[in-house]
Amino acid sequence: MGCKISKSAPLEESTPYNSLHDRSALASDTPFSESEIESLHNLFQKLSDSVIKDGLIHKEELRLAIFKNVNERNLFLDRIFDLFDANKNGRIGFEEFVKTLSVFHPNTPKAVKIAHAFKLYDLRHTGFIEREELREMVLALLSESDLVLPDDVVKMIVDKTFDEADAKGDGKIDEEEWKAYVAQNPSLLKHMTIPYLMYVSNLSSSYLLLVPLATFAVFIFFCDTCDV
């Protein structure tokens, strides 16, 4: 079973999945075995055919998998889709699907998890996490979970995070500051792991819900640090 995360050229999804060649290549680039890659392909096919039958996962299909509603619109959903859509063409191919799921695998290196957690909060792709971005994500996660917190509590969560993470005091968190923050708060990284990925062959399409749930756990961590 391979364990590395590939840093190859931008992903292409135009080439049809070849069960022998692609399964072997993906297994060598991710923590998944070849048989698990095959199981993931079966799951991918179900998701990609749920609305538009073109062998790709569109945002409507991800909405359906996560919210059971193709019309649900949420910043949280946008961030999850953005993580999967590595080549930013508005569709998720099978290679993108597998490699993004591999980030949450228990055997994936911590450095990879830290980098993807950072991307989740870097809403505007500037290479920094800014106060407003964190605030927007907190509010989106609250909305998704039907939770309501007073504005002053949300502000407390954001302020507490920046007090600890913004070492340079410039009002934004860069990747190095983020790494240091995670090192000081290892519980944060725990939420970038989905133990069930060790048992891919037994998962159904509802499994995809575990990705947003893991992300929501990151928000719970922020609340815990503020004693909310």
C-alpha cells in the first residue's frame, strides 16, 4: 500500500478510467490499496451519475451527496467542492476524488493534512487566512449545523485564533504561522483524519458526509479553545 501524495501535473479527467493502469497508479500515489481504489471508483460512479451522467462530479451532485438537496447553497459546500476540484475546472474527476479523499486517510503525512486545512480557510486563495475569511467559515459552519451563536462569541472565536496564530501581528495567518499554530494545538490536526477510510470497501455513498463532519470538528476545536 502506497503512502505518498503525488505532486504531479494538474489533474486531467478526460481520459476514461482504466481499471488496471489507473488503479495501480493511484495506489502508488495514495494510501489506498488497488482493491480500495476499485471500491472508491464504484462510489464515484454512483455520485457522478446522480444528476448529470457524464462521469464527473458536479457541484449539484456533491450538494445531493452532502445535503440530500441539489439546491442547497452554502459556503461550506463551496469549500469542500474547492478542495476536491484540484484543477479548478468546475468538475471533479476520479483522480481528484481519490487524491482528495486520501488527505483524510489515517496514514497520510501530517504535513499534507496541515496544508489542506490551511486551504480550507484561505477562501480567496491569497496564501493567507484573514479575519473575515475565518469569520465567514465559522458562520457557514454554524448555519450548516443549525447552530446560532451571538456575534460577540463568533468574534471571540476569531480573535482567540488570531491571538494565538498571527505571530507577526499583521492581521493575517500565513502558512508558516498556520504550521506553528497546529504544532501548538495538535487536536486541530486530528480532525483532518477520517478513521473509516481504513475500511473503504465497506463504505456507501453516505460516507461522503464524513468529510464535512470532519471539517465541522475543526470548528468545534475553535469553540473549545474559547471555552464557548
